[in-house]
Amino acid sequence: MKKTATLLAGALLGLSAMATQAETLKMAYDSDPVTLDPHEQLSGGMLQLSHMTFDPLVRWDLNMGIEARLAEKWERIDDLTMRFHLRQGVKFHSGNELTAKDVEFTFKRLQNSPDFKGIFTPFKEVRVIDDHTFDLVTNEPFPLILNNATYIFPMDSKFYSGEDENGNAKDMLVKHGNSFASRNISGTGPYTISYREQGVRTEFSRNADYWDGASKGNVDKIVLTPIKEAPTRVAALLSGDVDFIMPVPPADHKRIGGNSEVDLVTMPGTRIITMQMNQERVEQFKDVRVRQAIVHAINQEGIVKKIMRGFATPAAQMSPEGYLGYNAALTPRYDLKKAKQLMKDAGYEKGFTVTMMAPNNRYVNDAKIAQAVASMLAKINITVDLKTMPKAQYWPTFDERAADIMMIGWHADTEDSNNFFEFLTACADKESGLGQYNSGNYCNPEADKLMAQANTETDAAKRAQIMQQVEQMLYDDAAYIPLHWQNLAWGARTGVDIAPVVNKMNFPYLGDLVVKK
């Protein structure tokens, strides 16, 4: 009896210590998620939300290795099959237990998502073995099974089954629509959503039944307030109104870095910022000389120096250095004299007029970058009617291909060059999902054949050669306007230990965040 009392007292003491350690994090991003449905939109913001409220089968660690999450182990069965073993006892926010059937449900939904289906084209099926074992089966040998598994955040199949109050299926996936899944959430992640007012405030509460007992995270509540304007966001951090902000604009790095009460964390990024030229809307864009003229008219190094304050890397291709597809021979080619000659050769010396759209709160300095591009195009007599708008309004217009030139940034979440090609330059195909974010309607069947070949090549050296060839073809064809790879910067008050949880994918693992007094 005495021993029992001692154990109980110790347990109560432990609970008391945990309670005093629990912290509230007030954070400000430049925008907030446009939906709660993890499959409605493939974007950085949605993947950030997924890592807070769901959990992936596996995820990238800080050294870009694969780390076990909901799948605790896996092994190769044959050339087409990888077997995964789920952790046992994991529960969704609803209280339902995670099983392989939830993975199967999620996989089928990903295959039907306009945004995600392209990633899962190489896959044939999820084959359920038992409650905690399943196989991922590909159509052909595929080198990136684990890379792509980072996109699989199992959804609660029981929670999303049946009909909502309007008689619609709860698992219905609607782009920019009002569905049950866009308004309700049940994941396995470290946080649940306790309050949400789109564009104003979202509150996250710690999941009391979270499976990861080894996590040192002590943040009990997170309050996310979107602050679009960078100066206001920085001012909120410096005044103590918020504890953590993202992104930190280059112009404020010295200001934050020199303040003893806040910390600045930076690292090189791999997100390419580009502009796409819609060949279906503008006849002139079908002429490779015009596209080449536009690429030669853009001063990437000038944009990085003046607008990004050096906090970016000028780009001439999609693959950043370190990716297999990176082609060292491809460099920025700003040459205004050549650009004018190309316009003259194409018969458009007097120029023409186009429309351009860009977000004003999605990428660092996105509106300023768009304005600079418009000014540079004016030098070759291309008049640009530019419109910028918040991210929530921009993405529906992007999906509609509503302007002649549109901005798109892309980080290859598989950390593989082919991901860029599959979404940004592949011939658009609704059936397969390829070219889902190809607003330029560019199409090069030869490049697509090489892209498909790289997806079945398991020899890394051969894959690199294939993808570097694709980069060369896109470069020669001026398939799009490359600008720069955007670096990453986060700011936090001293004591909010963000360095161990931020990463080059820009998905902070906030469930592991430790806040010190």
C-alpha cells in the first residue's frame, strides 16, 4: 500500500511538472492554410498543416535522411513491392485506432486528387496484409517509394465515412469548395484544431493521446495569426506580440539578427521561383524566339541583389545544386541586346501586351519580383498588365490559368528533380495529374518521355544523366522563366528553440518544439 501511494504521488508530481512546462506559442505566418483537407491543394502551407495535425508514414530528418513515423519499419519484398509495418496503438483525434485500412483509404484518395495523383502515378495499389501491415506496390521498378511515402498522411477512414448534414459524402474532395473534409479534421498528429476563422486566426491544441512519447515538445497550444505585410509581421515579433514568424524578409535580417531578444535562423532553400508563359492564351509565346527573348530580358542576378538583398540564388534551371538533375552547364543568361534581337527576328520588334498575375503573400517579395519582371519586359516592348492578390484568391485564378504570365514557386517535396518536371513542365493531363501546376500549358513530349524513363531507372548515375538532359531541353526551349531559389528565414523570441525543428523543406516540426522560460 505504501509503495502504491508513493507511485501515485510520483505520478501526480510528474503531471504537475508537465503542466508547468506546457507553453503557448503565438506565431505569425504570411498566410494561413486555405483548407483543412490535406489533399485539396499541394502546397507548402498545406504540408505545414499536415505535419501539425496529421503524421506521415515517414518524414525527412534534418540531414535529409528518411525517418520512421507512423510506419516504424519497412522492407523491400521484390522489385515492385515495399512492405510497411505501422505502429500499434496510434489513435486519431476522434479516438479511432489507426490501421492499414486507413492507409488504403488515404492512398485511393490521393490517387483521385487533382494535385496529388501525379505523384502516385507509378503506384499500382496499397495491398492490406493485416491491421498493421501493408504493401506499397508499383507498376514498374521505382526508385522513390520512400520519398513519395512522405506525402502519405493517413486519414481517419471512419471519421470521413458517411454523409454530412447536406447529404454529401464526407470524404468528397472539392477544389476551393465547401466540403466536410475542408471544414473538419481527424488526424494522428500532435495537434488538433480547436478554433478556426479563415484568414484571421487558427488555434491548435495539443493532442492528449499523441503517440510520440519520445518527443520533447512542450507547446500545449498554438495560435496562428496570418500577417500578410512583412513589416507588420516583423514588428509583431520585436514587440513581443508573437513568438515565432515566417518568413523573415531579407530587408529585416540585420534588424532581427542584431536584437538580443530574438533569434534569426536561416538556411539555403531549394524552392524555385518561376514565371510561366501561357502558350494557349498568347500566340507569340508559341515562338521559341519570343520565349528566349523573354528569358534573356530577365536579370535574375539583379533581382536577387536588389529585391532579395542577396538572400537567394539566381537560377537558370529547376534543379538546385545537390539534386540529381542539376546541370552545372546551365547558367543565367541576361542579355538585353540579344533579347531585343530575338524579338526582332521573331517579327515582334514593336512588342505586344500581356496580362500577368502573382500572389502578394505567398513567396518572399513576390509582388516586388513580379513588378521587376514587368519592368524588364517593358525594355523589349512587352507591355504587362500586372495584378497581384492574396494567396487565398490567387490559387483559384491560377487553377483557371487566368492570366498570360503567372508566378509559381515549387519545392520538390520528394527532394528529386523529376518532381519539378511532373508538376511544372509536363504536358498537362487531367487523367494522370501530370502538369497540374503547368499554367503555361508548355508541352514537350520528348522531355516527358525522358521524365518517365527516369521514374523507372534505379541506377542513380543513369537517373542523373537523364534528368540533366531534361533540364538542358527545357533550357534550350525556354519552357518557363527561371528566377531564383528562395532561401529560408525564420524569427523567434529567445527561448523558443526553433533551430532543431525547422528544415529546408520549410515544414517546421512544431510537435517537437521546446519553449524555454
